[in-house]
Amino acid sequence: MGLVSFRGKILKIIDETPTVKTFRFERPEDFHFKAGQSCSLAFPDRIVPGRRMYSFSNSMADSDFFEVTIKKHGSFSSMMFSIKEGAEIDVKGPFGNTFVFDESHHEGIVLLAGGVGVAPFMSMLQYASSRGMKNELVLMFSSKEEREIIARKRLDSYMENGKKISVVYALTQEQPSGWKGEKGRINSKMIKKYIKGMPDKYKYFICGPDAFISSMKIEIKGMSVDERNIVIEEWGI
């Protein structure tokens, strides 16, 4: 599956939170990607220089479009937030073969997301759900406040119909009344609470801000997990 370059038309812009939007692009027939991969975006007239990498936040289960989910941070993302549906952006991809979801390797998989780092896991969960995956799959999603939880209804939908998918939300700052999720930062004790087997038998994917990634690595290694079973999205959020 080689790289493809094209000018992608934005079909829809979805407001996820006050600072996060999902951009839905028309997908050319020859453009294919795997859950966990990413693409680069650039403005055709280079009004903002350079290209930016973004993970796909949906899967090929959606046959005629692809999505990226972007947090407003810096000049490039700010310009993305100013454009309208129907605009065209230069797209190149797919990139990345290490942060790719493959259910054949492990019986259990844990996805650890900080903020907009949930984007590639949205793709993975959709992929797993569409395939009726048999693996145990747990997403643990850390946000500062409840209003910052991205695509909550969509994520919750993957837990329906008896699928072996669990989604756990953890709030690090806000303590809302009636909150049924976790409070505080994700740690090894919290992970053990939601998985069914021994922690060292799972594969762990981590995506989020640098501080979140560093913290998760410490927690996972503290459970005697082999480094080969820890996969990190390195390009940053």
C-alpha cells in the first residue's frame, strides 16, 4: 500500500468539543489506510507553510470518506478551524506501520488516550466493531473536564450489542456531581480494575501529550509488561 497524494474536499466539519473538530474528507478510490495510520495535510496556496501529520479517526468501514480529528493549537490548526465545508486541502498518505491495530497478535488490547490522542483509537474501535472482533479491547480515555471528552456518543456506541469493547473515561481536573467514570490520572491500579487477565498478557497502545505518554510508560512497565508489547504514537499531538 503505497503513498497517495491528492487534493481532498472537506465534506463535513463536526464540532467535538470547544477546541476540537473532526474533518470529514472525500476519499479517492485508490486511497486506503489501516486503523492507526496517519496522513499529512497542507494548504494548497501555502498560506500556512509546511505539512502537518494527523491520525485517521475513522476506519475503512466508512467506504467513501476518511476523517481526521484536530485540536486547535498553533497556526496550522487555527487555519483549519477557519475553513468551511467544501474547501480543499492537499493530502498525502497513509503513513506509519508501527502504530497499526492488528487483533491477531494478542487476546487483549489496552488503548490509553490523553485528550485528542484518542483520534487513532476512534479508528481502531470502529475497525474492531465492524469486524466483530473477538479480542478483549479496553479504551481508557483521560480528559481534564467532561466537556472535553471527544466523540463520547460514538465511543459509547461501540460498547453496545455485547461486543467485547470497554470504554473508560477518567477526568483529571473536574469533579462533576453524578460522574460515573474515574477521577484522577490513569494508573496501573485503574488499568488492572478494567482488564480481565494478567496485565503482562496484553498489548498497550499509547497516544497523547508527551507528559501523558511518559506517565503511561512508567505505569505499564510497573506491571512487568514487556517493552515489545508497548506501542507509542511518537509524532505528538
